Amino acid sequence: MKTYKITVNGNVYDVTVEEGGVSAAPASGAAPAAPKAAPAPAKKAAPAGNAGSVEITASVPGKVVKIDAAAGTSVKAGDAVITLEAMKMEIPVVAPQDGTVASINVSTGDAIEAGDVLATMD
């Protein structure tokens, strides 16, 4: 076990960490552990027509602000396909591999959740 002194927003906490992945009870004065997040909602299915074999999904919830590549566009790994706005930042969603965009499943202005299928490619 290792003990650390951590300061968060001016509050000092003594934290004990047990090695080996086993949870330890919080040390006296430590903040209680945060509750686990609810399971993510089921992914939206890609449209059946013209769907590609590779799904491009959102890593964060946000809003679609730009479609960077239309269906039929050839892209390289790392090229932006869609741009999202999340936490007042623009975040490009990139192609995971070289290929052709088969479908775009969202429109500019759509609100999306993490894990939603935004586009597919071959």
C-alpha cells in the first residue's frame, strides 16, 4: 500500500492506494468515491443502405458543426470526416484507416452521444 497526500481545490486529502487492483477503504478525511456512471445508451444503428464495414463513432457527446467529407470521398487515416463541438471546443472525428466514406449518418446541428455511429466507410 502507498499513501499519498493530495490537494484538490485547496482541500488536502490523505489517500491510500492498495496495489494489485483491490479496492481499499478511503483513509480518514478522504472524500468518498464517486458513484459509477450509468451504462452508455445503445449505439444508433447505421442506415442499411450504402453502409460501410467500418463504423466511425463519436468519442464524446456534443453537436455536429461540420461535415468534412461527403459519402464517396476517399480519405486517408487521420483525415477529418466530421467536426463536433463539445465543451466549447471543436473536435475532429477522423478516419481510422484509409478508405472511402460510405455513408454520413448525421447532419450539421445534430446532438449526438458518445458511441453514436456518425459515418461508415469501406
